[in-house]
Amino acid sequence: MRGRGIQLLSQVLLQCYSLLQEKEVLHLVLFYENRLQDHHLVIPSVLQGLRALSMCEVLSPGLAVSVLKAIFQEVHVQSLLQLDRHTVYSIITNFMGTREEELKGLGADFTFGFIQVMDGEKDPRNLLVAFQIVRDLIAKNYALGPFVEELFEVTSCYFPIDFTPPPNDPHGIQREDLILSLRAVLASTPQFAEFLLPLLIEKMDSDLQSAKLDSLQTLTACCAIYGQKELQEFLPSLWSSLRREVFQTASEKVEAECLAALHALSACLSCSVLSSDTEDLLDSFLSSILQDCRHHLCEPDMKLVWPSAKLLQAAAGASLRAYHCVTSSVLPLLLEQYTKHPQSSQRRTILEMLLGFLELQQKWGHVEEDESTLLSLRAPVCSVVFSALTDPSVQLQLVGIRALTVLGSLQALVPGFLSPSDLELVVDHLIRLALHEEDSQSSEAAMEAAGSLAPLYPKVFSGHMVPRLEEELQSERQEESPCDHRSLRQRCLQALAAVSTHTSIVRETVPVLLQHLRKVQKGSEAGNTQDMVSVCQSLHRVALQCQQDAESCWYYHQTVVPCLLAMAVQAAMQESTHLLLAKALLEEEVLAAMVPVISAATTHLSPELATQSVSHVVPLFLDGEVSFLPQNSFPCSFQPFEDGECLEAQRRLVALLMAFVCSLPRNVAIPQQERLLHELLALSCSCNCPFTATTAAKCFAGLVNKHLAGQQLDEILQLAVNRMELGLAEGPCRMQALTLLLWVTKALVLRYHPLSSCLTDKLLGLLGDTELGPAAADGFSLLMAESPDVLHKGCHADVRIMFRQRFFTDNVPKLVQGFHGAGPDVKANYLKGLSHVLNHLPKPVLVTELPTLLSLLLEALSCSDRVVQLSTLSCLQPLLLEAPQIMSLHVDTLVTKFLSLTSSPTMAVRIAALRCAHALTSLPTTVLLPYKARVIRALAKPLDDKKRLVRKEAVAARGEWFLLGSPGR
């Protein structure tokens, strides 16, 4: 009865403790303290009442101490249930938050009382709170008195944490939560060092990897607060354990944590403040490391070379002082070993180690000459790196190129490291490797290195490398075959682009690239198209590299865009007037390569500069205003939107207009926009050339996507809908009308425009059309996929988040309904459209909808259309991994379908089917075992497939099925 009475009172207090007055709190505290002496069945309710009172702001001074003393004295906490123990921890936490000074007045008695409360705690929910209390005790400088060891013991007994949460645990406490909480306690004070470090050394020697990792991570955390005094006694044992683990472990995780701990130890010793009579432990510690590792660098078999190098680099990377100490001993030795070992593989290993030490120098920034070990070794280091660049071994060359990049970056940190003649030699090596090295890996690596070093030495590269590349580009080598010459030209173009990473260099390389494009345009040799594409690819790379620098971006734009437009207009007019010159510039492949160049040159312009540029480009296409173009004396007028068969070549240049206007920022006004939209709409519906009609439709869609909402947009969209309906009805332009419908629908779907659902319904209706149905089905891929040239975020399109999920929710039910009601000749169109939508849907969303769609996907596998098969297989493969329980319900059908498709006449379908058969092994083993023998027999056939890629997938899939059900799987 007393218990029920106190329980009721406590429940009331928990609701209204904030309304109590000081005298009421005093009387209640005295009452509850007295009740702590009552029968043990009453205690839980008493503790709930005290928890309510501990949250009162009007608690009189001294009452908090009185309550805690009573709890410490009268309650045996660990005999209580988990919830009641948690209540005690909550009372202590509340008082520590509001009555800190009062509790500190208890001195070490408070610490001792808490130790008694916590001793023996086992529940993870309570331990998280208890660990937090210990952290606060230490962080807020409560008196620990003579109880440091006891406090350590009462917490360290849980180390290392061995806790596995029960299945379906509602509390969500993970092992990692306890590990981090306990580590924060153990690493919170140097006072624990004498007890903790022996424990960590003991656990490092454990056979359990988890114990090793926990110990190493805790040691790393401790080093942040320890000094020389705490570490001195234990350094030899710590180093011994770390060395043994790195030399012997097979675990990369353990090795990485050992190296991190060694780094932390070295950093801790580097940061300690020394008095005049104190031994410098860093020197003696590093001496031990050098003594145990240095001789391994000289061993002929090089067995322990890498572990030793990693240990030395971990220690050296902790401080500049440690770096000097280690490198002054190790670098000369590595240089000597490089000379002694003639084999390329050994030299590569040594150079990689040397590279590791060179990269560490970059951490310390500018270094005085008299402090730099590297400066004294400048000549041998350069000699070793340069010799690696001329070695026949590609792998050694690649390491040498990486080292060359690091040497170049060291010049800014260690002045005088590379002399002007060294820099010229660096450029010579890079040119030779980039242009004349047979292996493409070395060539590409040399170009990347040139791009990294060019901003550091712009004068050297613009004055030495660019002229050499220009000379090679213009040279006509009679002794070389056209194929070799074209390959060299292509490498020159790539190198010119790669090195264009500084404004001053861009001003040198861009004119060279444009001049070469003009030269190719005027040429008549075979292969001009591919040469032009190569120049455009290089120009595109330069454009991307210029985007982050406003000055480079504007220079590039006002130089390249007018030039490309002028060349294209010139070529189109020559075609219109039947002049017999090279027509390569008007090829679809070349125009498609020019599109990303102009787009990349435009996307990062400031609104002011973009406005200035658009005022020239749009009048060029609408009014034939060519005055801003270089070399603008053309044989006839430029009228790409006029009718006439002779103007077909001019109309193709709408692709370049699309690249420009669809890449402008949304806040840039486009002059004569309504007229431009009408012209594009008319061209997209009436042009007989598929390339021109498609680019006009894309350009129209790109402008509509960014157009401000309002009457003007509604009118142009209504006009477009009327034109599309007319074109789709009958006649020769149905495909053009479908293309326009797809792109306008995409533009509106992306921005959540209300008309998008109406246009999507039109598209769904076309799936039943025998002529346009397959193309309409493929159009669903266009709607869902990322477009490379227009309607993506990079070109400032209006793209709303989760538009794919919304499209899925709105339209997949209609696709399913249409499939069930469609005739047999068009059912495949609905399956194809559905598979395209599902393929581009985020997998977590697809998994939730899987139960309702899986039967339809399985039916799609029986479709004879290869695109449907391939799309469905690529959709099912990740689902096998992410939703095994659902997929296992249909395992019989899946096995049958996948094995059947491994004999498909299409290679891509065979590969996808084999990957799905491989992914089946992620389903529960008990479900798969009845099919094991059948699948292994069936997968024997593709092992003899005529295509290597198919055989490779068959081997991987069959191997997994062989291992199914094996021990340890």
C-alpha cells in the first residue's frame, strides 16, 4: 500500500515538478530520503520521485548533496531492475548539470559513491549513460582523489566491448556506440595512462582482430592528450607490438590502425614541451624505429621492404622534426639501393618508397634551405627520377612520372630544388613520353603530369612545351605512314589540352588548336572527320579546365565560340553555293563534337557576359547578322530558318545554336525568344533531315524548360501541342512529331509543369500504334535518363528533385493497365516502356514496388524484343542482391528464364543473363540447392561461347554455383 501511494505521488511530481515552490520541494526531498530506508519494493517509486525533484529549479542549496548521499548510503543500486538503475543515473546526471559546484564540494566522496553505483553494471542502455557520467566527472574536473585506479577499473573492465545487439532490438544500441563511448572515457585523462597502456599492450597481442583494432584505435585517441611522461615507460613495448603486427599481420585494417597509432605516438612525442634536463624521447624513439627497419631496406630479397617503409613513413609524417630525423637517414640509403638494384621491378619498389617520403615533405609547407634534407640530395634524387623515365619498364615509368609531379610541386616548398635546366629537362621528358612513348598508359600519365605542373611553372610550359607541341602538330613527316602521323597529331592535340591549366597557357594553346582546325577543314585527305572530332575533344577538355577561372572562361568563350560558328557558317555557305571544298565540318559526328565545346564554354559565364554574348549569337541565326564573326566575308546570306533545299546545310547548324542557348544561365534574357521558339517549332516539325529536326526539337525543349511560367509559355505550348497532333495524325513527318513530343514532354516533366501529364498520356497512347509504338517505347528511356547536351543541371535546366519517382507513381499503373488491354502485336511496346522506367528508378524505390511488378518483369523476359530482354535483365540483377527474400519466391521462374537467355543470339543479352545467374547465388542457400546441379550443367555450354566476354561471365557464375552450400559460404 505504501508503495502504491508513493508511486502515485511520484507520477504526479513527474507531471508538475516545475510548479513546486522551494518549501514544498524541501519537504518532499526529506520525505523521499526517509522512504529510501523503506522495504525494497518501495524503492523504485521513491527513485522516480527523486528524479522528478532533481529537475526542480527551486531546489534549496545542499539538497542535491543530501539526496545523493542518501542514495549512496541506503540503496544497493546493482540489485535493482534495469529501469530503476537507469533512474539513479538520470538523477546523478540531472544534478551534475545543475548543481555542479555543490557536488564538487563532496570532493572524492562523490566519485567513490558513483563508483559503487556503477560497479557491476551490465545493461548497454545504462552503460551509455554511465560512461557519459564518467566523461563529465573527468572533463569538469571533479575530484578523483585516491580513486583514480578504482574509476579506471570500474570502466576498463568492459574493454574491449563484446556486445552483439539482439535481433529486432527496439533500442537501436549498436556495438560501435558502446565502443566509442568507452573509448572517450579511457582516453579522457592522462591519469589513466599507467593503468591503460599495459592493458592496451596486452590486448594488442590478442588473437581477436576486433580486440586489436579497438586497442590500436584507443591508443591513437590517447596520444592526443598524453605527453612524454605518460608514454616514456611503455614506448619500447608499444613499438614492439606495433612492429610485430605490421610485419606479421595479414589484415589490412590492423596494419592501417598500427600505422595510425605509430603516427600518433610520434606526433605526441614531437609536441611535448621539454625542459633543459629532460631526455628527448622523440630522438630515442625514432632511433629504435630506424634501427629495426633500416636494415630491411637493404635486404636482397626485399621481403620486409614495404612494411619497414610504411612504418618509417608513418613516424616521419608526424612532424617536421620527425621527418628530418627519418629522411636524413633513409633517403641516402634508398638512393644507394636504387643504384645497386638493376632490375626494373626492384627499382620500382624503391622509387615508390622514395616517392612516399617526397610526398610527406608537402605536408610542412615552405622549408628553409638549411633545414631541408632534400636540398642536399637534389642531384641524386633528380637523377634517379629522370633515369626511371627512360627505363623500358612501363610500370617504372609510371612511378617516375608520379615522382616527377611531386618534384615539381616541391620547388615552391623547397626553393632552389629544381634549377631552370632541370625544369627544361622535365618538360623534355614529358613531351617525349606524351608523344612518342608506345604505351598509352605512360603517355596519358605524362599529359596528366604536365597539367598538374603547368600552373606552377606557366612561363616554362608556355615558352617551352607549347611551341614544341605546335611544331610537332604542324610537321609533315614523310617517313611516317598516315596512320602513325594521325596518331602523333592526336597525341599532340591531347597534350595541348592537358597542359592548358593556367590562363597564360590557355592563351597560347587555344589559337594553336583553332588554327589546326582551320587547316584540317581546308584539307582534302581522308580521315578529316576524325581529325576534326579530335580537335573538338581537345577544345572541350580545355573548356572544362577553364570553367573555374572567370578570366580564362571569358577569354575562351569569346575566342572559341565565334571562331567555331564562323567556320561552320563558312562551310554551310560553301555547301549552299556548291563550292567543292571539304564538307567534313558539316558531318553529324563533327557537329555533335562541337556541341559540348560551345556548351562548356557557356555554362559558367557570368550573367553580364552571357547577355553580351547572346545578343550576338541569336541575331546570327534569326537575322543572318554575321558582323561579330571573324573573317565574316561570306559568299551568301546565312538563313538557317528559311525554306529551300539549298539551305539544308545551314539548317544543320541549329545544333550549335542549341549548344549555346540551352547552356545559358536561367536569369539571362534571350532576345527575340518568342520568334526563336516559333522558328524552332516549325523546323522541328517540317525538316526532312532527322539530325536537324531532332536538334531543333531539343533546342525548343531546352528553352521551354527554362521559360518563365505565364501566358506566353502557355501559348507557345498550345501551339506546339497543335503542331504535334497534326504531325502525328497522318503524313510523312510522324517521326519528327514524335521526337518533338518526347523532348517537350521531358522538358515539362523535369519542371513539374501541369501539361506534362497530358503529353505523357499522348505518349502512352502511341504505344498501341504499330508504326510509332517501338520508338515511343524507347522514348521512355529518353524521359528518365540524364541527357548529355540539354535538360540537365549542368546547363542550368529546371530539374526538380525526385521527378523520376513522381513519373513512376503517375505512369507505371497506366503502363501496366495498357499492357493488359493491348493486342498481342503491341504488348512488347508496353513492356519495353516499363522496363526503361524501372531501369532508371532509384533502387530503394523499386524494391518497395517489387511485389506488384515482378510478375510483369518475368513476363518481359519472354518477350522476343532484345532491348526489352536486356533492359529487364539489367533491372533484375541489382534486385537479386537487394531484395533476396522477395526474389526467392520466384526462384523457379528466374532460373528457367536466365538459363534460357544464356543461349540468346545477342551477346549483350547472354552476358546480362549470366550476370543474373551469378547474382542468383545471393538468394538463401536452402532455396537454391535444389537447382544447383541443373544450373551447373546449363552453364557448361556458355563456357565454350565464341565471345571471350561471355566465357568470362560464365566462369564467374558457374564458379559461384559450384561453391553454393560449401562450408564457410
